[in-house]
Amino acid sequence: MEANVVYPVVIEEDDDDKNYPFLVRIPDFEGMTQGASLADAMFMASDYIALAAVDRQDDGRELPMATALDDIEIKQGETKSLVAADLLAYRAKEERRTVRTTVTIPSWLSVAARKEHINFSATLTEALEEKLGISTL
């Protein structure tokens, strides 16, 4: 099962759309996405590729062979590039199941927390999110 993939994309700027002016076509997945900036559009393309690839893997289908960048034809005003996607990282990011983790804390702290009806799992999750600067919302 592939963990990292790279596919060609075609980028064009849409002057009519002020909010999402960058369109990205992903020929090997017959898809398209867009972004508010070029960086956002490339991020969205990577996300699109990861989602499409993971869906195919989960369905037991082969991933399409990446078309060679030289074989991608573009029109005037379009640019072609390669976009990478980390499928394992995408799976981890999208995974929402919980896992049991054993932690060790001082006995007195456990007694005090239970007395206050503190949910250990929720508190640990909140603390880790804060420490890592992320949110599962």
C-alpha cells in the first residue's frame, strides 16, 4: 500500500472569482479543487489527492499511475506542477477513533481529581491539544 504519492496538477487563475481565484485540475483523479491563494490551492490539491487515493485503497482499487509531467498538455495561462500527498499522515489526521492510553500520575492527584469529578480522558486530550497547538474541533 502506497504511503506517499506524487501527481501532476494544472493550475489556472480565475479572475472572476475573487474569493478562490486559483483553480487546480488533477487529471489522474479527474478532479478539481481551488484555493484563496496559490499556497492554499496547492494544499487543497494535496488534500484532494490524499482523499481520493485513500478512498481507492479502502475500496481495494489500485491507484492510478501518475502521468508524466511532460505528458500533461496545458493551455495559455495555465501552469503545471507536481503535488505530493502523504497518505499515512492523511489517515492519521482524519482518524477520529479513540485509543486507550495508560498514564501514571501521583496517587494524591488522582484522588483530588476524582473528588472533583474530573474526566481524565477529556482533561488529557485538552492538555495535549494545547501543548501541541492543535484542535480536534
